[in-house]
Amino acid sequence: MLLLTKQDIQKIFTMQDALEAVKQALNIYSSGGSVVPLRVNISAPNYEGQTLFMPGYVESLGSMGVKIVSVFPHNTEKGKPSVPATMVLLDGTSGEVCCILDGTYLTQLRTGATAGAATDLLARSDAKIGALIGTGGQAVTQLEAMLAVRNLREVRIFSRNLEHAQTFGTQMQTKFTKYGTLLRAVETSEEAITDADIITAVTTSHQPVFDGHLVKAGAHINGVGSYLPTMQEIDEFILHRADKIYFDSQEAVLAEAGDFIIPLTQGTISMDKFTGEIGKVISNNLPGRETPLEITLFKTVGMAVLDIVTAQKIYQKALEQDIGQKISF
């Protein structure tokens, strides 16, 4: 059995690798090539936390696994990740555990790559301005994926805490110098999204974090953060304005994300507003962007097939390059 740390993964697996892996995973999922039960969510109310167990099986890769991921927002006060996770990868032909990976970094990497893949498929090719709302643990890879798929002149960064946004922007400007993009903290979400071509929201907010009236025609939006029925970082108005709405898993989004559950329950939107799953765009069974002025929206809540395919690709590279610690019981 192989043990892979964050540092091991970073040595051998790039954002471009992750983008390719998640596109394959999304295609596999939407074509029925995986078994992905809805995840089990156990709450720890005393700590405002949840732990999720995400199992899945991809027969074509001969791989299965389970990711254990928690969301404990107060961990940051203890100097710990707010979204700690561990990925357990199994050999699908024997049922044996073959690899244990740092699931925290895996989650960040594949979540960023998932929104990045949607951006690559749906955003205008001439996009120049990005907006990133949220500067938590998922924000680094969200920003990296945005920069990797479009040649952006500027990305505006907004957080409820301006100091956090400024610190994040300064750190990321150094980290992502190679892209030549100006990363700029702003004081309001309105300033962030005005005239933005790409908007990514990655927060755990229970209230909308930007005004859908201000989104420009032709923009692409990624909703990444909300994963509970009570969370709603995207307002209802942009759901009405969007010309096309896509999901990683429609079943999972409509079971878990308040962005859609709340307006559906209230009857302010209907199912016929939804275009379908992004995997079907990859397989050419659904159209993507068709005109420059369309507003496209992608919502992801994550699913185990993304973790399994990405983890399997990382595992194979680690074997080829003799990376990681081999352990046995």
C-alpha cells in the first residue's frame, strides 16, 4: 500500500493533469460508467461541523474508493485546515486498499479542476476579467484553474474580511507569477463581478454573496461553495438570467445545494430551467456555449467519481516515478 502526502502529489501531478482527470471523470459519470451513491453526511453540531463519507466505483479503471472529508469552519482558529480529508483508494479487482492519499489537497485540486473544466468548456475564449469570491482553503486551486484555462488580464478577489483578501492576493501574485495576471483585492462583491467574464463563488455562505443583476451578458459563473440545503451563495435572480445551467451531478446538486433546493421548494424556479450535466457537454450530447452573450452557470457539489479518477491517476504516476511511502499491515 502506498501513502502519498500533499508534497508527493505536488511533485508529480499538475493542474493540467487534474483538468484532464476531472473531464474524464465527469464524462464517465454522465455516461453511466460509475457507481456513486449519494454521500453520507454526519453533523457535529457542537462544532458546527460535518463529516461526509463519499464512496464510489469506476469499473473501466478497475478502481474504487471512499473519501472521508470534514468541514469544520472553526478549525482555522486552531491553525488546522477547515476541510480536512483522507482518500482511501482500493484495487477494484481485489477490494484491497492500494493507496492512501492526502484527501485535503486532493479535494482542493479536483474541486478547482472541476470548476476549471467547466470554465474551459463554457467561458468565452476571449475572457479577460475574473472574479473570485471567497479566500478559504479551496480558493488557491480555484484561482489556479481559472488562470490555467483562460489568459486573464485581471482577477478581482473578494472576501468578507478585506485583510484576508489582500493577504491572499499578495501571496497568490507571487505564487502564480508565470500567468502574468494582476490579482487585486477589492472591497465589495459588486466591484469584483462588475464586467467580469468569469465569476467563481467558493464560500460556505447561507446568503447570496453577489448580486445577479450586476452580472454582465456573456459571463460564466461557477457555484462551488454551497453543499447543504441551507446554503445559498448564488442568488435566485442569476438563475433566472442564466441562459444555460449545468451541474456536475444533477441528482447530487438537487439533493444537497440550497442554491437550487430553496428556489425549487419556493416554486420560484422550475426543473425545465436546467440544461443538464457538464459531462454530456464533454461527450457532445449537450451543447455548451452557443453565443457570445449567453450567461452560463455551473454548479458543483462534488462526487466520489472525481476523487477516484483523480486519485487513480495520481497513484499510477506515483508508481511510475517511485514516489511515496510503501507500507503494509
